[in-house]
Amino acid sequence: MIKQSLMAIAIAATIMSCAKQEPAVETKLDSATSAAATMPEPIAVKYEYYGDSIATTDAISTADLLAKTEGQKDEDTLQTRITGEIIESCANKGCWVSIKAPNNEQLTMRFKGYKFFVPTSGLEGKTLVADGISHWVVNSVADLKKEAKEEGKSKAEIAAITKPERYLEFTASGVAIAQ
């Protein structure tokens, strides 16, 4: 009889606890806890390295590089680590790559002293991290016209070149390309 009474009490308690509504409790998480609770596990990125050994952390974007170098004189340089998406690489030797920059522009990257090269194809769309020095390059009107002629541009297009071109270039001592 005691067994049956205990069983009846247990069943009644279970039924009542299911029917019982708890007041809503709002749990507040700080931003770090909230981000950790919703962020998936980080995926390890594998890199292929070329040139000097480099770290792949603390790199700035091409937009940040352009902002930092905006007021520089032609002879000024900036030692930094950058990251960006590869648009293309030199198809002959792998002696340069073009990196996506803001406003549909490109940043040309060459490799220090031609001591190393990257693959000549298959890099498009991959992320690159590089240590090196940025510097401004000025192409004269004569050099631009010569280049345009070599590219097979029309006489009208060549004649339209009237101003030198100034652009930012990056000389990398080491490169890591995400796989």
C-alpha cells in the first residue's frame, strides 16, 4: 500500500510539474559570450609559403593599405603585412600577382629581388598574405605609350595618353597563399 501511495504521489508530482508554467526569465549574455555561443568553430586555413617565412595573422586589407599610404610622397615606403584576393598571376614565371583593391582597382605585387616565384596559374580567387614594403611608382607618358603600343592599342588610344600614371606597388619578401 505504501508502494502504491508513493507511486501515486510521484505520478501526480510529474503531472503537476509538466503543467506548471515558469515565469519567463531573460538571460543576458555579454557580447563575448554571445559571440562565442553563436560563432562556429574556426576552420584552420592551410597555406603554401613562398619566399621568407611569414606569419599569417595581423595583416591589413588592401583598402587599409591604400588609406595608410594616401598622402605619401613617391619616395616614401611602408613596411607592413597585407592580405587580399588574388586576381591573376604572371603566366610566364609567376613573378608578380595582382591583388583586388577597392573601387575595382588592383594592387600589383612583385617579389623581392626575384628570389622566389608563385604558380603561374590556379591562384585566381585565393587569399594571399604577404610581408613586404609598399611604395609608389610613377610611369612616365613615354613608358605608358610604349606599353600601349606593345599591347596593340590604336593610335588614337596611344595619343590620348597625356599624363603620367602613379600607382601603389607592393614588394613582398614572403607570401602565404591559402589553399
